[in-house]
Amino acid sequence: MRWAVAGYGDVVERRVLPALRALGEEPVHLWGRDAERAARVAARHGVPVGGDDEDMLIRDVDAVYVATPVVHHVPLAGRVLSGGLPVLVEKPLAGGLWPGARSGTDAGVRRGGDALPCAGVAYYRRLAPAVRRLREELRGWSPERVEVRFRCAFDPGPGHPMRWRTDPALSGGGVLADAGSHRLDVLHLLFGRPDEVRARLDRRFPEGAERLAEVELRWDAGLRARVRAEWSGEPPEDRFEVSGSGRTLTLDPLDSGRLRRQGAEGEREVTLPPAPNPHQPLIADFVAAVVAGRPPVCPFAQAHLVDDVLVAAARSDAAGGDPVRLPLPADGAPAGRAGAQAPSSADQAFSHRGSGVSD
């Protein structure tokens, strides 16, 4: 397949383009709002065309990968889908950038009532062997608690190319939307959509994005999950633990591939390493989905569940930690500082400097 790639940040250079090459796919266009930078990155990776002509995203290609700042995910995906092409988008799909995130990628791009082309979001941990094994271990068992803890260093100063991630109007949120979104998606994969969200978002950057998110998710069946995501200089942490009825399943670190089971029968551990480049199985699945006419591993409908939690968390924080029930109203907009706002022209220009993703 011939691909156009929108974006030129670290995730594109380090993961997306190498994954396409390794799979025998052909990246032919690299688009970015900074034409010179797009051309430089394209030349560095042997992509024939790089520039700022948005038409190249839908001209003479078979599929598109969108890896821009989050504020551009939905508009670009909508254009690609309206052109009848499949699209794979970086996470989160929209984060807290409401309203309009749903209509831009759902009914708003249907052509004469036809179904949408294949459309997915890059929640690649769904394909991690250890996560799949964890899902198998959960069959026939109803756990009571989940503890998710993530911490890494991230403190870009003014002028840093990643500073846009500290502005919710561009990034759709802070650490919860950035790194927490992957972990929320794993929760959805394992347990489905929660019914209630409580949150505290704290230690904000001047632009408004939180450095610390403490979220409690509740399912009416009784399951409770506590998610703590943090950007700080303290020692890094990435733990996913499920427990109940005398049994505990732990991935620590989440991406280590080491799954430990503790219970009445004792303790055992299996190691199922992830792919060195997690975008390679992600893109391979997407290509197979396009060919077979099936949904990709994380279709838009599933990715929207993460966005709903992000919006609910912003509402809960704005209300002093009061619970917010899911699903949210279809036309709702988030409250609080992380709510959607039209980015200014200065914000738009700033966001063009780079695109990246943290894990």
C-alpha cells in the first residue's frame, strides 16, 4: 500500500516510518504545516515528497497515518475519510477537544449513507502479547480492584518543541490524555466502559495541562480502578495490577512483558516480550484490516471511550471531584480548564513546531 503520513515528530521518525518500511509498505508523501521541515524529514527517510500541500494526504495513496498534534487529529482524519481512504490516527483521538470531535469522524464524513472506510487509533498495547495473556487470564474471573500507576519526567520549557503538549487546547489534556490514555484504553479492552468517573487534576503548567491526574473509575458490577498518572522528576513507574478473590495479576513495568500471577496456588511468572517497535504490529494489523474489510484492533468507536473518560475527568475535577456518569450526553462539552477552546492563530503556529507521543 502507498501511504501518506501527516506529521514529522519523533513518533514518525522513530516508529511510524521504520514500521512501514519493515512491513514492505511504501510511504510516498510526508505532510506537515512547516513545508521545509516536512521536506527535510522526507528526504532523510527516503520519502519521495514532503511539503505542506494538504491535498497530498488523499492524492495517489491508499492509506494515511495521522501523527500531528491532537488538535489536528479529527479535522485531518475527517478529510481523509471523506476522500474514501482508510486512516490510522495517533492517540488520543481528540482527548478533551470537544465539541465536534464525534461528528467530525462519524456521521459528518459518511458519503450518501455509506459506511466509513477503515479507521483506527494507535492504542498499540492492545496487541502486546502480555496484555493479551492478561485478558485470557481474566476469563471466568471477576476482579475487584485495579491499580494503575505511571510516572515519568516531562517538563519542557518555553520554546521547547514539545511545549504544545502542555496546552489542552492543542493536546486535549495533560498527562492523563498523553500517557494515561494508553492505560485507560487497556482498562476498556479488559473491562469495557466504566459507569462513573471521579478525578483530581493538579500541578498544572501555565498553559493549563495537568502534571498529576488521580482518577477513580467505577463499574456498576462492582469493579473499581484507580489510575495515577504523573509527570515529575521522581523515579519512573509504570505498573498495572488487577486483584480480587485472593488472586493478583501484575504487569510491572507495563511494557516489560513480565506478567506475574499470585494466588492460593502460589506465584508464577511468564515473560512475553513486546515488539521492539510497537507500531509495527499496529500497522500490520491495520493493513490486514483494510484488506479483509474488518475493523482494526482499536476502531474509532473504542477510541472514543477514552475521550469520554478524559472529558468526564475534566468535569469531575471542575466540580471538586464529584462523580460524573457515563455515557456522556452526545452534545456535551467538558467543563473546567481542560475544556475545548478554539486555538488562537499563535497557538496554531506554535503547534506546528513538532509532534510526538509519550508512552
